[in-house]
Amino acid sequence: MHASCCSRNSRTRNMGDKPKLHYTNARGRMESIRFLLGAAGVEFEEEFLETRQDLLKLLKDGVLLFQQVPMVEMDGMKLVQTRAILSYIAAKYNLYGKNLQERVLIDMFVGGTSDLMELVIMLPFLSADDHEMRLKLMWEKATTRYFPVYEKVLKDHGQNFLVGNQLSFADVHLLETLLSVEETFPTVLVNFPILQAYKLQTSRIPTIQKYLSGSQRKPPLEQKQVQVIKEIYQLD
């Protein structure tokens, strides 16, 4: 894979004000949005929810359509629902395929990685017993249901990317998933050599490399952050 394959994404974006992201200072459901904006070469600002009152203010202001975050201010809109936000960003920055056939493939692949990422996102908030069960489920689903699919798709496709031969939303989300699962299970890709190579090559794309090494890429949650988040969202 050559860095030039994504030169269109490395250009400076001059398309109005920077998107403003409203969420806690943690990965959670906003991280996929940050990652996709980073891959598209789009600079963004963040306004963090630090207390319960910060969330209540957004609710009082009526800017959360379904009374929940993530919320992204972009192009004069206040966007909610993670998948809708991701689809909008992907379409706007040419990361959503060249036609409807490619778009539905992208949606299918993202659907699979989203299922796996849901297990990752909720892991820090589980009790000790549930945490152990979730770890087993994550390993099983990653190694027997999802990663074999992406390994085969890349092998059969014979290209550097999942759909067509250009970076898409599906690639960005798969890379995020690979990196996230690997943080929990460092050996999870040992039997998936194509995915190992894909992860390394995709991580070297200039915009993605910049995002992964930058300050807006959030680290894994620490326990003290978990408690703050539980208080903000009133999680049991």
C-alpha cells in the first residue's frame, strides 16, 4: 500500500468551521467519529462533558434530539445518533464508496465491526463477573465470527482495501476495531496474517498515522474516569 493512495485525504480542509464534538473526554461512542474525521484529514474541536450539569445544560438547550450524546455540530446542523453522524462524514469526505453497491458493502462490513466494538465499549463498565464473561465472548466473536470474515474478504479481493481499491469508512472502522481488540488481547491476530499486514499498512496512511499519534486519540479508560462517566450519565 502506498501513501499516495489517500492523497485526496491529506489536503487541508477549508469547508467552513471545524466540527465541534460534544462528549466526555474518553473514547466511548465518539471515538469512531474522531477516528473517521482524523482519517479524512478534518480538524475538529471538542467540548467535553465534565459533570452531570454539562449534560443537563445540553438537554435544557434542546440540542440533543433523542436526549443523548454523541452530538456533533457540523455544517450548521446539530447531529446525533452515532451511525448517522458517521455516514454523513463518510459521504462528505469521499469515504463511502463510488456507488450504491459499494456503499451497501461498506455498511455490511461496518455493521460487523460495530457489533464487536459494542463489546469493547461496554467492557470497562461491567462488574467483575460480567467482565470475565464479556472477555470470553469478545475473544470468541473476534476469532471465530468477525476476523475470519475480513481476512477472507481481503484475500479474495486481492486489494489493499475492503471495498473497491480505495480507503473507505469500512477500512477506518475495521482498523479501529483491530487496534481496540488488540489492546485487550495482544495475540488476537496471530492466526490472521493478512489482517496483521492490513493493520500495519492502513495505520501508515498519513492522515491516520497523524491521528493515531496525536493528542485527540483517547487512551483506554482508567477506573477513575469510569466513575466520572457513570455519574454524568447516571449509569448503575
